[in-house]
Amino acid sequence: MSEISEAVPDRFVTLPSGIRICYRDAGKEADPVIVLIPGMGEDLTYWTDSAVDALVERGFRVISIDNRDSGRSSRAGTPPPAIWRQVIARPRPDGYTLADMAADTVGVLDHLGIERAHLVGRSMGGMIAQTIAATEPNRVLTLTSLYSTTGARKVGQPAWSTMKILAGPEALNRTDAVRAHLRITRHIAGTGYPIDDAAEAALAAHGWDRSAGDIAAGAARQIQAIQLSGDRTEQLRRITAPTLIINGDRDLLVAPSGGVATAQAIRSSQHIIIPGMGHHMTEALVAPIIDHIVRHVERQRQGGAHVEHA
């Protein structure tokens, strides 16, 4: 994994909702825009420099964001759900939803004067990107959903071994955060793409340093947002943007059935399954995944049609 740098500065916007979102803007202003949306508990640096640089080198302007409750963006004022609520999917009624998080991303685009963009989201970020594509179709040129799911209870569920790890003690300091990241990432990364422990430790430490608040509470509220949003299958059927779905066949956090269900919901989408990949974009996966994304975007730029609904 490439060295974590601060070559692209953090920028901030306070949206009309009062939410303050941190984002980075890399590449040339005139180039087509790709928005990178991170997953649950991740900040924008989890889209590593190597991934961002590869897209910039391929001629894209790259906007990456910290979702609310992660990185340097706003923390919600509501209490996080208790672990028992998360396990049995009984969210508190006062939480925000994926639709609220989608509005945050659209708000950043509004702030930057960007009318339409290519959306790329991983895990929960894929759910956010899906939501934007379904509810704001005129803002989306293409959609790429990476190891994500539909919200249906019978698909895309984590393995019990993963649930046990996630239910472990909260990280109270930087060292604990690094250990927790290494433990879960080793477990979910897949059999074909082992992680680089040193690089992952640096990523987790940097994420802790960037955090504007309680990481565990923020992640719990993000899980709650997914649960409050429920089964979005019917919503996904409305997506007309050219859609690429990528997942691995060794995912222990979002089971591969989630990718299959997403592809079935979004008609005419392209579904790529990467053998040996789990729920993590290791350095060895950066080049092939970026290649898939760029080819998908280029098809649209060369006149590829949106999905035709009957």
C-alpha cells in the first residue's frame, strides 16, 4: 500500500442541514468527476493514495468524502445504539438513515457546483451511492457498487465469526484501534489477497488521528442507519444509471449473496465476482478494481445507454 500522505488537503463544507462534511478534491477541475464513498467506520483515507492517484492519472477529478460520523466530519448528537440493538437489528428511532447520508454527498456536489458525477461506493458507501442513483438519477453518470448489498435480511449478512469480532471491546486508544483493525481485516480480507500488516496498521493509526470523535459510537450509528433504511430492493429497481457491481467470493462481512441480489435488482447491471477477494481492497486489488471502474466509466462516456426499464 502506498504511503499515506497529506498532499491533497482536507476541505470542509457546512451543509444546510447543519452537518459539516470533510472532503478532498484531487485532479483537474475540468476532468470528469468520480466520487469515492467509504464504508462503515472508514474515513476517506481508506481510499488509499494509490487508488486516488491511479484515477487522477487516468484523467479524473476525484472527490473523496468523510461520511457523517467518521473522519473529520460531524458527529451525530444522538446516542449510539446498544450492541444488543445492533445484533438483533432493532435500531433506535432517532437515528439518521442512508438517505440522510446520501443527501450529505449530494450536498458536497452542490457546494462544488458539480451537476453530475460517477459514483463509486464500497460496502455502506455502496449503499449510499445506490440511494443517490435511485433518488437523484439526474446527478449520476454511472454507479459502481463494491462489496455491498440491498438491505434485504436474507442476503448479504455477515458470518457469525465476523459478528463475534465486531462485538468485541471498543478501541479506547490508538494502539487498540490498530489491533482491532488488523484483527477484523485479516478475517474479512479473503483467501486470495492477504493484507500487508504494516500498511494496514499505518492506515488504522492515521484514521484514528483524523477522527473528530468517538469512532465506535460513529460506527454504531452508521450500522443503525443501514438498519433503519431496511430492504431497499424496490428502490434499487428504479436505478437507470449504468451500474457495475463488484464483489468477492470470500466475503465474511457482506456475504456474496448481497452482490447477487443487487445485480438482480438493478436490471442490465454488470456483475463481476473476483475469486479469492473478501471485504477489503488490498494493494494487490487496487489496479484490477480501478481498471474495472475506468472501463465501466469509459463505456458510458462512449455512449453506453442507461438501463431501460419496461
